[in-house]
Amino acid sequence: MDYKAAFSDAVAQIRNEGRYRVFADLKRHRGAFPRATWTRADGGESEVVVWCSNDYLGQGQNPIVLDAMHQAIDEHGSGSGGTRNISGTNHHHVELEAELADLHGKEGALLFTSGYVSNEATLSVLQKILPGLIIFSDAQNHASMIAGIRNGGGPRHIFRHNDLAHLEALLAAAPADAPKLVAFESVYSMDGDIADVGATAALAKKYGAMTYLDEVHAVGMYGPRGGGVAERDGVMDQIDIIEGTLGKAFGVMGGYITGDAEVIDAVRLMASGFIFTTSLPPALTAGALASVKWLKQHPEVRDAHQERAATLKKMFQDAGLPVMENDSHIVPVLVGDPVHTKLISDMLLADHGVYVQPINYPTVPRGTERLRFTPTPFHTDDMMRKLVGAMEKLWAHCNVARMGGHAA
Ligand code: PMP
């Protein structure tokens, strides 16, 4: 077999579909967020404004966080020294887990090396802990939740996105005495729509089901202390397992779950993705701890973030650009085909100093390809005016129908 040719055929197919991914080579600079230096293919450099960072609040540049990371390296060194079980539990893990449990009003928390791992590792082990568990999963759940549920290998049902009537029909059809779990997200990252967390939890309870909520795109940003949408809506205690990341609004890296002590203990003892891997190093856990604590006390950052997102949405709307409606901080503009999405993104970067990555299938369904903007409290009015002006020009240039999405 010509293995080399087989690999390049696979890539050629992706390229033919307009889905070939090119990563922008960026250098971030301390104090310059959200500006960065982009290294072009020819080796030259340009200044750009980053419009698609998931460092939603700029915490990755907060001196409080950076100082904590420097100090941890100076005091404790680089790596953690092992898996959590074998010499890799450092005091910062213990402190950070207590802090995260407190953030979500839960008895316990468990850290993982990423949000992806926390979802995959936890969801894949629940059916071992609870034999016969039936999982009900929202159709738009993240790839890491889908991977965990699939790897668990037990029975599962997919309910239509945020469709509680469909969820209820599926719950009602399942055996009344079977253990059940409803797995969903609060803020869905690509459309930016927000689930009715309280109503979903109440429905789950009615049918005796546990709830698993991914708050990856909400922690740090919603709720009086940054506890997420469940905190904002006053329903944290209605959710059994809340999962989050330290890599987005908290600006560092890592993932976690929180829940009852028994739940955390069972996952700790049984989840391969927790047990068999080197734990997070001191710099990351110390940085995350500083970030979580700081954001708990700074609700004004959350207000500024929401204000910036609302302002950008209004500016796009006023310019007649098809911004997708939602109640979150995510600002998706629909293009509707992969070729134009990539073209507009390339031209924004090359000619306008705007970096926004095109979002194509399979991240979003075909025909809904888009540009996904994530303004932070550090994006100024001037940056927004320049962005919207550039988008208007390129929209006209590419002849993309306004408010309709698809290219004419
Ligand atoms: N859940 C959702 C909804 C996500 O969007 C992501 C990452 N984009 C993850 C989990 C994984 O989180 P992490 O980046 O920390 O691995």
C-alpha cells in the first residue's frame, strides 16, 4: 500500500471541500492584548487585532495571573512530577479543587488536563459506575461529550437541540426505574445560544435523571461570582455535575468537574483520563487559582464583557450584516459556504489587520459556515469600527447577500 498517497488523498478531499485548515502563526505580547503579531507565510510580520480568542476576558494577560505563575515556577519548578496518584498531587491542586467546588456551590471538584479530557473521562466512566445508565445528550453537545458518551458504550438518546419537549418524550419512553443522565451545555459555543438550565434540570428531576452541564463557555463570565449560567439563574444546586475549563475565561489551561463528594470520589478512582496521565504543573494550577479568585471578585469585568458584545452585535446589525441572534457574548456572522468564509477571513487578515478564524464543517453544519467574533473587555470602539468597515467592504466584494447569508 502507498501510505503516503493515501494520506495525501485524505487531505486532498478536505481541501476540495474548502475545509483545509491553516493555522495563523501569532505572537502575543504582554500588555498588548488583544493585539498580536502575525507571521505571514513569506516570513514577514504584521500587527493584527485578534477577534476570535477564547481568552474571553483577557485573563491570559492579567498581571495577577502571570505573577502567580512566575512565583509558582520559582518556588516549585516546572512539572508536577507525576500522575495525581503517584507523586503528582501538589498543594495547588488541592487548593484549586476546593476553590472550584466553592465557585459552583458543590462538595467537591476534580481537575483534568483540559476541558476536553474532563468531559471524555467523566462521561465515559459513568456507565461503569451506574450500570444500565441511559444518557440523554443534546444534539449540539461538544465533540468531547460525544466522545465520552460513545466510549462509555451504553445506551444513549440524542434530543433535538434545546428542545425540552423532545427530551421529555425520550425520558418518558425510557424504563422508569433505569438510571438516567441528561447531558447538555449552558452556552453553546458556535451559535452562542443559552440553554434554559433550570427548566432542563426540573425536567430531568421529574423523570429521576441526573444532570451533567458543560459550562465551558460560561464559567468566569456569567453569575455574580463567575460560576456560570447555573449561578446566574440561581440553579447551581439543581445540577448534579458541573463541568468547566480553565483555558477560556480563566485564561490558563485545564478542565474540571464539580459535584457531590461521592460522585467526585468515584470518578477520581475510576476514570482513566484522570488516573493515567501526568497532572497539571504548578504554574498552571497557581495561575488558574489566582484567576478564579480574582474573577470571583470582579463582576465589573463580566459587565464590560457583555456590553462589548452587545455593542459589536448592534454595529454589525446596523451595517446590515447577518449576525446570528443570541443572548450571549458570542457574535457569529453567517456566511453560509466554506469558500467565502475562508476568503473573507483571509482578506481580513491580509489586508485589514483582523484575525478571525473561519468556522466550517464539521464544527458547524454545512451551509452555516460563519465567522465567529468574540469581543473582550479590551476591544475598543475604534477596533470595532475598523472591523465593521472592513467586513462591509469585503461583503460587497464577495457579493454575499446581506441578512441572508449565502453567497449570490
Ligand atoms: N466543551 C466545550 C463546549 C468546548 O467548546 C470545548 C473547547 N472548545 C471543550 C469542552 C474543551 O475544553 P478545553 O479547550 O479546555 O479542552
